[in-house]
Amino acid sequence: QAANAIVFVNGVGQSVMPYGNVHTALGALPAFIHPAPKAAAIIGLGSGDTVHAAAGRRDLANITCIEIIRSQIVTLRAFDAVWPYDGLKHLLADPRVRYLAGDGRIHLMRGGTQYDIIEADALRPGSAYSGNLYSEEYFTLVRDSLKADGLAATWVPTVRVHSAFVRVFPYVVAVPGILIGSRSPINLDRDAIAARLQASGAREYYAAAGVDIERMFAEYLAEPARYGPEFSRESLGDF
């Protein structure tokens, strides 16, 4: 297994292997909270952690990953050839995943496809143009690209990101460092989630990547907070 491999972009570490941190939670949480997801869009590839995590839900028939750095998938394939890591190996061999080089916002703007799940891989808020994926305008674009019961997920590195996301989505579940939003009520059925984790070899899939997925879900879903349409967005203030 790979140990402490770091993906750098413009000299800054962005994501790591082995998998198992917030990137994993970003991919797995909406995938298993959604009752029947078929199509997902993941904006950003990085080390592949978020895409790998989403792919653990075998009901997902199509996963589109849009990465603005064209060489990233080439780099991961080259890394796989010299550093054996089961998480990456399973991801690269998954026929459900389609890799596109380009800007995730433009992909959504062009329309034509609505998704059950849309999420952006965790991106440092100080990175150039990162605000494009944390703005109220971007979250509105995501909301409008989802099916009626679709789920959006984002990392929440700042108060401003938190406020922008909650202003856009009428229904939001907040867990440590992550927000999940929808146009419809979000059902956190823990028994159903546990059953999904046991189905189709999900636990074994994550264990092969060194991830204790049940422990991760127990930690992240221990004390979720909720925002509904009745919550006054005016209290969030302007930035």
C-alpha cells in the first residue's frame, strides 16, 4: 500500500494517499444518504479520494469526474504503475467513472444532464480562483443541476462558505467540516445507511483502501445540524 503520498498542485499539497480523510467523507456521505443515486458529478480529481469514495455506492451507474488539470489522471495512472495502492487501483479500473478535462462550472452551465449527486473535491480556500467553487453563484448552479431529490456536498473551510451554501439550499445537513444540501428534505435514515454499507461489498471495498467506513459514518453523523426553509437566511449576514 502507498504510504503518505501527496498530490501537489503549483507547489501546494492538495490531497493524499492512502485515502480516509475529509475527501473520503465528501464522496461517501451523499452517496449513501441518497436513497437511490444513479448519476454523480465530482468536480476535481486530486488523489482520486473523493471519486473513489463515491464509487463505493454500487447503485451509482455513472460517475463523471471533471478535473481542470488535464494531466492529473495521467499522473495517477503513472503513480499506480510504481506504487501499488488498492484504493487507487480499484478507482482506475472502475468502468463507471468517466474523466473529463475542463472547468466543472462550464460543464454544469452547458446543461443537458441532471445529477443525483454533485460535489466538489475539497480545495484550499486560499488557492487561486477557489472562490469560484465556494460562491453563492456556484452553489446556485449546482442546485439547478440536481434532480429534485438530488444532493450537493461541499467542504466548509470558512464561515463565508457555510453562509453561501445555506443561503442557496432550502434543506441542509451540517456535519463536521461538510455541508449537504438539497431542494427536498434530506432523510438521514441511519438504519437504511447501515444496510447500504453492508450491501454489494461496500465495507470490503473501503477496507481495501484502508478506510473503516462504518466508523467514519458514525463519527460524521453523530450530531448533525439541520437547516430548513424556516431558518432565517437573513441571520447569516452578507460578505
